[in-house]
Amino acid sequence: MLCSNINKSIFNHGRAFLNKKSGCIKCLSTTGLHSNELVVNRLSGEHEGVVVLGLNRPEAKNSFSKNLSSLLTDTVDSLKYDQRARVLIMRSMVPGIFCAGADLKERAKMTPEEVGPFVGRLRRLLFDIYQFPIPTIAALDGTAVGGGLEMALGFDIRVAASNVKMGLVETKLAIIPGGGGTQNLARLVGPSLAKELIFTGSLVEGNQARAIGLVNHSVDQNASGDAAYLKALQVAKSILPQGPIALRMAKEAINRGVEVDISSGMAFEQACYAQVIPTKDRIEGLTAFKEKRPPNYKGH
């Protein structure tokens, strides 16, 4: 069910979407809703443990305003310590758009002295998303450009509808990607291709993005405009049965290891493996295997 203090327009939007897909989600509860611009949903039933962040700023194509950035920062900081959360999904509640990046109208009113600190805070937010302790999935059912794509690059897994356009277009405005895009894009697709995409400000669609490794999955869009989100739910469902501590440690080992030489990476893996040895979940996994039953992991 949905909490009674939710804004009615969001309540109706969320309920209508879920009713159309009631076979996928049995129940939805919402907590931590700070503003209409960011909808926080906790799924239950077969998707219990999945937290969905919904960008909901239709009048500005979900662009990053000071308010939306603050809401995202507060929510991400809070969810870091939520032991109930197993997978984080970000999606858009606005048809046809994921995130248009910076709010250029608001940015134009800032002084040069204000721009630097604001971009710095936004960069820290996007890096916090990259370092978020549990698996994260970005569901791109609409256009993702500039800072919107930079944010998606910080997620562990990206799912895009095949007709979605995405790109880092900042050089068209005589600036460069300032939210980690120069670093994350190069790490995903290689420096040469990243340079071409950034130098030209080119947009790519879902299938091409999949071919170059920019997204994990490209799916044909459906009539409801939520194909990427539904695919993200499928991926999340396949993650949920795994040991929560193991997932955190696997992510930590991968994130740290890709930045260093293989010898140092192996040392990180060893350190992370050591963290799972004393857990009750490890014993539960062995016991369940012996008893030929599904394990019941608690994150202990």
C-alpha cells in the first residue's frame, strides 16, 4: 500500500502504473518522500528489498536544480545505512525523459562564484552514487544527456529502451562534463571512443549504447513507456536472492580493483573475501546447499 501522506498526483501516477503491471509487483509502500520532485518507493512482495527513486520534475525535464540535488543527496545519504535495502533503482516518472542534466535556467542566474561550489556538490553526489554500498540500476526510458547521463554512468548496471538517446553534450555549451563523465565514460567505452563522443557532443541510441558497452541491456520500448524499468526490475529480482554482505563485498572489490594493477586488485579481493568468512549468511549458504533448499540470507 502507499503511505497516506503522499501527494495525490504522485499517488495516482504510481498506483495507475502499478495496476497495469500488477503481475510484476504485488505491493508498493512509499517512505522518505521529501518532495514531489523525488519519489521514493519501497517495493514489497517478490521485489522486497528494492528501493526505487523516481525523478519527477516534468516542467524542467528532470534537470538538476538546487532543490532536486539536495533531495537526492539527503536520500542517498539516508539509504546508505538502510539495512533493509538490497537493490537501488533510479527511474523517471516523466515520460520520454530520464534527466536533461543541469537546470540551465537556474544556472544562468548563478554568479561564477556560485557555479563552482554547486558543481562540486553535484560531483560529490554522483560519486556517492558510484560508491553506494548495494547494487544499483539506472532505468533509462527517456533521454539522458549531460549530467543526466553522468548520473547513470555512476550506477552499477544501466538498462535503456532502444529508442532512448543519450550523450555528454557539454562541449556544445563551451564547458566539459563536470560530474565524472570524462572519467566514467572513458572507463566504460575506452578513452578514444569517449573522446570522440565528448568532442562531438554526439548522441547514441539504446542499441548502439549496448554495442559499445555504455549500457548493459537495450530493450524495445513498450506502449507504457516503461520497458527499461521493467527490465531493471527483472535484473533486481535476480540479484535479491544472493547474500547481501557478499554483494556489498563483491562491489567493493570490483570498484577498487579496476582502478589499480592486478596485484593490488587481488589484494583488495582477498580483503573483501575475508569479510564474508565470519558471517552467518555464509554458514546459511552451506547449510542450505547441504539440505537442498533455498538459502534464507539475513545480511548477518
